[in-house]
Amino acid sequence: MNTKLFQKLKYSQLSKKEQGIFAERLSLLLGASLSLPESVAVMRNSFGRGRRPAFADLEASLDAGTSFELSLTASPLGFSRTLILSARIGERSGTLAESLSAAAGRIERSRAVKSSLVSAATYPAIIFLASAGIIAFLVFFIIPKIMPTIQSLRVPLPPVTVFFISMSHFLASGWYKVLAAATLAALALFFMYTRFLWSRSAIQRFMLSLPLVGRIIRAHLLSELFDTLSTLVSAGCPFVEAVSESSASTGFVEYRRALKRAVKEMQAGSNFSATVRRSPRLFPGFVADSIAIGERTGNMENILPHMSRYYAREQETALAAFSKLIEPALMVSVGCIVGAAALSIVLPIYEISQHLSG
């Protein structure tokens, strides 16, 4: 275990983009009739000088007769589960080049989806941080300098001004307490999410129940699921085994449980569509109907990529709707907060002017 940790620290792992490039180039080299060790040797210099020893170890492992799956698993380069599964299926079926090409496509699609998620969240995050900065500037710098003068004039203060003065005093004297409490709460939530299955399941169920966020998450999970199934089935993996491997790769507890239950029922002679139909919260009726058609016609290999593309589009639509909704909501919220902060300063000044003029 210490040796593996040392290797991971010594060699930087391949990014998702680099793994897609690795799989695609390896597929091309194998298609050109090079052996697997020779193909790995050709790419030894393609991913940086610091990773050459790791590629040399991978080549040596393959030369020694170790399977490609085990060699990838033992490598400190951090190959993804998708690539390792494709290596296993490709070696077993004799279609390693095709399996790697399919894996490269899936890795690239997954990377594009995550990139779109990050892009959709970037603008709201910038607006939120900017508004937090403006509010902090008013509370910590402007209000503490102006309010002592206003209070010294003994003018009745409006409620909004009293509120901001109280908040300014509280944050100025105990901001570290607020920061410590927020940090402890975040760490506790993270610990519960990573360590306890029941808390992770509860948090994920709550996320799925949110009106628009749940739609995005569900579409993302279904797109990933059907993309994985399509990749494995097209590589020659039996459907039951593909569902079993997909259940191990998903991060959501409810979906993992539903897929494991589906594997057991399919092994007992049931259909996949009948199993998913009993979980309408996770699998909409369209999923069950499409799978049922694929099972009845024996055309599952074409149905699965269609389902993946459908839910990828559904995710893009939901993300666009989320962006259109969250941006004006954030702008209105920021405007209300900043406006209230401005009023907390302007209203006492107006009262003072009225008092002096009277």
C-alpha cells in the first residue's frame, strides 16, 4: 500500500483528456498491426518526460505476460474504470482496438459533459462571489465608519439601518466564529457524505427531489449510464455483466441499488425493463419503454446510444433553463441586498437633513 502511494505521488496521473488520447492512439497502433507492448513503447514519450518510467513499467508488465487489464490497474498513472473495463472486454473478445476506440469516445463525451456543467456554474458563481464581496465591503468598511457619526446625532434609526449595524458589529467582532462554524459544518457534512451510506443516500435523494437541479442530475446520470452500457455492449460485453459493471461505476446510491437489483432479477430470468419500471423516480417511463423495445426487437445495441444522446440533450436543455432562471434570480437578490445596505446609509442621512432643516 505504501509502495502504491509512493508511486502515485511520484508520477502525476493522466487527466481524462490524456486518457482519451492514450486510448485513441493505442487503438490506431493496434489497428496498424503493432503488438500491445510495442504500441505502449511508441507512446512512451508522448505524455511528458516524468511519466516515461511509468510507461516503461507498463510495457515491461505486458512483455512479462500480464493481462492489459491488470497492467492498467497496477499502473500509477490512474487509468479510469472505463478504460480498464474496455481492456478486459477487448482482450476477452479479441476486439481490443475497437474497445479502446469506444472507450476513447466515452471518455471524451464524459469530459465534455463535465466541462458544460462547470461552464454553466461559472457565471452564477462569479455573480455570487462579487455580491458577497460588495456586501462584505459595505458591512466591514463603509458602515462602521459612517454609523458612529449618525448615532452620535441621536436620530431615530430605521429598522434596516439597525439590522445592518447589528450585523456589522457581530461580524466585526466574531467573524472568525462564523467562519469556524461554517467550516466545521462543511467538514461534518463532507465526512457524513463520504463515510456513511445512509447520509449519502439521504443527501442524494434530496438533490434528486429539487425541482430543476434534480432534473439536471437525473439526466446526467442516465446519460452516463447508457453511455457506459453502450460502450460495454458494443465491445462485446454481455448485457447482464454490462449492467453489473455500470452499477459499480455510478456514484449515486439509489441508482447503484436499483442496478444491482436489476442484475439479480435478470440472472433469475426477468427483463431489465421490468426492473427499471418499478423505480419511476429514478427511471422515467420513457426509459422503461425504450429498453422494452430493445429487448423485444433484440436491437439493444442501437437503443442504448440513442438513450444516451437523448439524455445528454435533456441535460443541456435543463442546464440552459437553470442558467436562465438562476442568473436573474441572483441579480435580483444581489440588487435587493445591496439596495437594502444603501438604504441603511441613505435613510439616516435623510432623517438628519430633515432634523436639521426642522
